[in-house]
Amino acid sequence: MSPLLEVRGLRVNFLTDRGIARAVDGVSFSIESGRTLGVVGESGCGKSVTSRAILRLVDPPGWIESGEILFAGRERREDLVKLPANGRRMRAIRGGEIAMIFQEPMTALNPVFTIGDQTVEALRLHRSMPAAEARERAVAAFASVGIPAPEQRFREYPHQLSGGMRQRAMIAMAMICNPQLLIADEPTTALDVTIQAQVLDLMNEMRQQFDGSILFITHDLGVIAGMADDVIVMYRGKVVESAPVRDLFRQPRHPYTRGLLRSAPSLVKGNREKLEAIEGTVPQPTEHIRGCAFAPRCAHVMPRCRETVPALAGGEQHRAACFLHHDETEEMYDAV
Amino acid sequence: MPRLILSRLVFMVLAGFLLLSFLFALFHMIPGDPARLMAGDNAPEELVQSIRRAYGFDQPLHVQYLSYMQRVLMGDFGVSNYTRQPVLEVVLPRIGNTAALAGCAMLFAMTVSLILGSFSAMFWGGPVDKGVTAFSLVGICTPVFVTGIIGIYLFGVYLRWLPIGGMSSWQHFILPVLTLGAYQAAMFTRMVRSCMVDALGRDFITTARAKGAPERRVVFHHALRNALLPIITLFGLGVGHTLGGSVVTETIFNWPGLGRLMVDSILTRDLPVMQGAIFFFAMIFILVNLLVDILYTWADPRVSYD
Amino acid sequence: MRKFFRDFSRDPVALVFGLILLGIYIVAITAQWIAPGDPFETNLRNGMQPPSWEHWFGTDQFGRDVLSRVILATQVTARLTTLAILFAVVLGVPIGMMVGYHGGLADAIVMRITDIMLIFPMIMLAIVIVVIAGPSERGVIIALGLSQLPEMIRISRGVTLSLKEELYVEAAVAAGARWPWILRRHVWPNISTPIIVQATLTLPVFVLNASALSYLGLGVQPPTPEWGQMLNEAKDFLINAPYLIIGPSVALFLFVLSANLVGDALQETLNPRTKSRRITRRFYRVSRKSALS
């Protein structure tokens, strides 16, 4: 059976003051039906742009340079890159078959419409139904994401809701057409820690009930550990490691993944002094780097790292883009 | 909401009072003897004397001020130096004529600018956008009286399609309204475009697109409704500009409006008419400001709660 | 400053119109010498001549050479607007800096007054000034200057307020510096850029309004030539001599257009927020070459 979504060699470029930035530079991954794929990386690594590219929502000054986004929709499997970005089919997919939740619920909701209107809009764009029925469905959706007094909230504007409530409304809005794929772009980053936990619980609950797949984007490894089935780690527009979530946390292969794990406070148990930061900074996206993009910051850098770009390789399930793992050198690495 | 309207009404009354006081002061700031000015340069000394007594110009200032305020509050702005008609009778019908001209011009400008500005922002950077931008640039660089004269020459003198002065039929409206409206339309289009470009760059636009909303709906429902907040302020300021521009337009097309009355009364030194015209003209601005404030609370749900 | 000129010269439209504007000012300064005829000399027998080699824009009802009058009017307009801008800056900036620095009651009063002034359009203010001062060039200068005063006060007050919080200004206060010194030394250098931008953006508005006032007969008085006033006279001869409107209209349009474009370009280069526009322009050139976009 083919996966629900398969991305192959996706490249997205942006034009900046300093030249062309390769925000997404040959990314490939796939999501099976019913699974949750976590995408991890620092800000600016291209994870958000990737998610927007799937929905063909890359705004100028960015554009999709090349690649395939194969989506097994309700009717047939098709390449989203080949569809017109604002055509009828693409619009039917957006919200109807692939829905999205954004990072900042304050700015992602339209301030001049009630959240009820905005939710009903999401429904009626895809299903023709009388206004009263749409309204009922929306209120039911609000109730199902744990919004108290949904009837009353229905008539309220985004600024009248707390951050957590806004994000719940966003989730209700995304889920109302029962999509096959939900893209969640850092859905908890902008929230307070306690609210974060609540929204994550909600998302986990949704995930259990929901038979579709989730693409979960975050920079927080702790969140990934609780949410995802599989994980890809991105660095400077490339996938550097891809593994089932358990394997990634037990045996991280890429030095960058190891660095991320060591610098995540929620994952280092007990001894706090072990918390480390990764040396150096992410190079400018317009800067061209020969060889592995992580080489300038890598503690295990070898001469060949600066010459050629390592391919994503390894087993069927756990793969890393690092020369340390290309020639069965895992033992050697562990000894270091 | 009612509290806001009330406070603005209080402001309006206060502004009107200040305005009257200012006009009174103005009367006395004008170089020369007011009685002599009113009588005319060649009037005999007896007439000047009688005017001085009749208007109380020989009284102390505060007495003059009080009696002036009293008269004005009773609706007595005096009589015109020339026609001897009560000022109120001269001014009031003019207000309607100016409102008709400025209103039509505003409607024209708002419609044109909302359409052109939105499409320009929708096709941002493309040929449509460039064309609209060039049009509006030429528009804001051509003063009303140049457009008006060219219009008169083309449609009135050369083609003889349209009347060029007065306001006795609907055809009389076309040239003045287009002249005044075109300038405002150019100005508004620029600003509507930048408001729309700004609104289209917001996060909720991506949300709307991600819901599958067609571009038409994204632009004219989600973005326009948000851009409306700054646009309403803009149009409110635009009413002021339009009224200001109507002074020139009325002069070009012999339009019997308040603006031309004001200019004529200055050129003929008809002080009572001038006072009345300036007072009502200024009060219109204050009223328009009030209306814009009220409109704004309607357009932005956040204002009434914060 | 060098960076400014480099940015400016990269924008060909701004460069061309910058040169045109420069040309207009050169014409204004040298008007007396380059005018082909005497702008005041009347010759009734030679009246209302259509454009010819001798008189490019024709002659008016008194037989005066329109081109010479347009050229002299350039000088009148340039002088008028420059003085009006100076008036607004010289009066507005010190007031704005003082009330911004000291705050308190004076600040509140000044800001209320500017609020009220901003309700009324320039023409209203101008008419009142003309009533007091009489229709004249001086009246126009005062009216234009006063109309821009609230804006100048607001800008300089805003900059002063934000600078007051800066550490180095607080340090200077702590070191015992008195306010005139602080305003001159620390605040003024930061105000000059926004004031220059504002003055440039004001210029086309002033040109338009000065000629509108003169068109109404409330500004520059004949026989001194002014574009608006010339158009007012030309309007009466539209049937027999429509060419009389060409000279003043073109001059007015060109001056306002180039001043507008230069103002926009200046704002774009001096204000980093608007800089992204240039990138988007380039984006369309680059992305169209790519197969997908």
C-alpha cells in the first residue's frame, strides 16, 4: 500500500536581500495512513516552509523550485506540485483533505470575524449544507475540542478568547471537515507551559480517535517524544535523520540529533549540568556550504565531510545523513 | 458606544463654541475698521457711523462678544453687505449643494479606489498593479483645476457634450463630480492598495487559504474586511480633502455651493456672509469627524471592548 | 550618505525625476536670465498668439510671452514653497522638541491644539489666514507653513520622546547636562532625517495648494505670474486660446510628479521598513524564470 503522503526531493527557494536562499533543499519523506510524523529542527531549518509547500501556500518571495508531493487523496493519488496552486482541486484539498493548524492562534485567526463564523466557513467551503446545520456541526466541534459553553463562544471574536481557547478553536476549525492529513505547525509554541500541556493532551486524544495522519512540526523534542510515531530531523533545509521515535531517542545517529537531545532540558533527567548547547551558529541560508552543512559545527568532522554531501542512508527504518554511519562505523562512533 | 457618541457630541458643541469665539476674534483681527469695511470704501461717513452703532462696534469688546454670541445662538448671523439677505438664508441652501457635489464625488472615489486598490493588491507586482499605480500617481499629481479645465475644454467646448457651469440638471453633475472624484480616487487607490497589501500579508490570510477559500474570497472577504479599519479612517480624512477640493471645483464650475460662497465673500469682503460660511463649513468637518469615529467602532469589534 | 546616493542611483525612475527636479530648481534660480522675453511686458497688438517658434506656449490676452511667465512662476512657486517649509520647520521643530522633552501641561495643550488643527483641511486654514493677512504671497507662505506645523511638531516630539529613554541621553542628564544642550547635541541630529523626509513629502502638496489658492484668487496676485493664477486667467479664453493652459499645466504636473517620486524614493531609502519593496520587485524577475512558482 502506498503511503498517504510522499514528498520526493522537494526544493523551495526564497529570494532575499543577499541572494537566493534554499529554504528546503531536497527533502524526502513519507507518512503512512494513521501515523504521526514529527518534524524537528531549529527555527529557520525549513520545517515550516515544507509544511506550507505541501498545501502550496509558499508566498512570494518564495517558490517551489522542484520536487514531487504525492498525496493519496480520496479519489486518486496525485502530485500536488503539478496542480495549479489556486486551482479548484488544490482548494478542495486544502481544508477538505489536508488541514493545517498554525503556531500563533492570535494572528492566525481573523480578528474581525467571530470564531463561529470562521469555523462555519471552513465547513461550508467544502460541504454544501444549510447554515443552521453547519452552525450545529461547528458548535459540536467546539464541544469536542473542550471549549466550554460552545454556544456562547461561537459568537465571540478571537480577541475575547484566551490563547489556549483560540488554539482549541483552530483545532476545531481544522478538524471539522474530517481531513485525511492534519498539519500542525508548532501548535503549542506560542502558548503558556500549562496551556501547552492541555493542548497537547487534546491533540493526543484527537490523534487516537482520528483515523487520518498528522504531520507535527516542532522545535521541542520533548513534545515529539509524546506525540509522534516517526521523526525526521531537519537542518538547513535537509533531512539529516529519519527514524521511528523510539529509535531516535535511544540511538540518535547524526551528531546534530545528539546535540539537540543533549540541549533539550526536558529530556536530560536528573543531572542538570549535562545540559549542553551546540557549538556555533546556523550559517546564513544564502551562504553556500560545500559538503555537509553541519560540518562547521560538528565535533566529529572528517575531511570528506567538507567535500561531499552525505546522503540519507542506513536501514529501512532508521537512516542518517552522516558519513560516520555510511560504512557500518556505528561502533567506532559510540566509542568516541 | 453611546458613551463615545455622547463624548463626541460634547466635543462638537465645545468645538463649535470655540469656533464662534475664534470667528469673533477674527472679525477684530482684520486690519481696518469693521464698520468701514461693511459699508464699503466709498460710503459716506454717516452710513459708517450708523453701521458702527447698529452692530455695536463702539461698545467695549466683552459686550460685543456677548451680544455676538447671543445673536448667533438665535441663528442671526447678520445680513449680507451686498444682497441685504439674512446670512442664514444665503448659507443654508448652499450646504445642500456642496453636500451633493462632495457626496457624489466621495461615492465615485470610494467605489473606484476599492475596486482598483483591491485588484492592484491582488495582482501585486504584476501589470495590473503597475497600471493602477501609474494611474493613481498621475492622478495625485494633477490638481483639480487642471483636470477641471481640461474637462471643460474637451467635453464642454470642443465636443459640446456636457454643460460646464451651474447645477440645473443631472448632466451638470458629471464634470464637477468626475473632476473632484478623480483626484480623490487616485489618492484613495494608493492607500487602499497599501492597506490591502498589508492585510494580505497577515497570518490569517494563510489560514483562510489553508481552509481552501478561493482567492476571490480571501481578498474581498478576509483581507478587505480587515483593511477596512484603516480604509475607513482614510475615507474619513478623505471627506475633509473632498470638501477642501470642492472649494476649487465649485469655483471652476460655477457651482452654487458653500465653498464658492466662502471665496466670493472673501474677495468681496462681505464679512457677515464670510463668518457664516466659514462657521458652517468648519462645523461640517467636525460632524464628519464624529461620524468617522462612530463608523470605526462598528468596523472594529476590538474598539468597543478594549 | 554615500550608501544613500548608491541606493538612489540604483532606482532609474527616481534618478531621472531627481534630475528633472534639480532642473526645475535651476530654472527657478536662473529665471531672470533664461526667460526668452519679459514676463511683464504687455503688447496688446500681439495678444493671444498661438504657440510659435518665437513664443513656445503662445502669448496671453495682454500679449505677454507665456513661456517667460511660466519660467518666472517656477521661481515664485519654488520660493513660496521653500519659505513655507522653512516656516513650518523653524517653528515646529523647536516646539515639538521642547514639549516632547518637558512634557506636562504645555505638552498636553500643544497636542490638543494640533489635534484640532488636523481636523480641518489646509484650505480652511488658508482662507482664514487670507482673511487676516489679505490675498498675497506672504499669506500663502503663512497658510502653507501653519498647515504643516502640526505634522512637524508631532514628528519632532515623537523622536524626542523616544530618545529621552535612551541610555546615553539619561547619562548626559545624570552628568549634569542642561536641556538646551541635550536637545541640540543628542536630539537634533536624530530629528533631521525624518524632518527632511517629511519636508520632501510635503513639497508636492505645497506646490498643489499654493497654486490652488492662487487659482482662487486668494494667493499670488497679478501681475506676478503663478501657475494656478495663470490657469484661472486662461480659463476665460478657452474657446479662442485653449493653448494658454498648456504651459502652466505641464509645469505644474512635472514639478508635482518629480517631487512626489523623489519624496517616495527618499522615504524608501531612508526608511528601512519600506526596503522590502525592492526585493519583491526582483522576486518577480527571478521567479518567472523558474518553471514552477
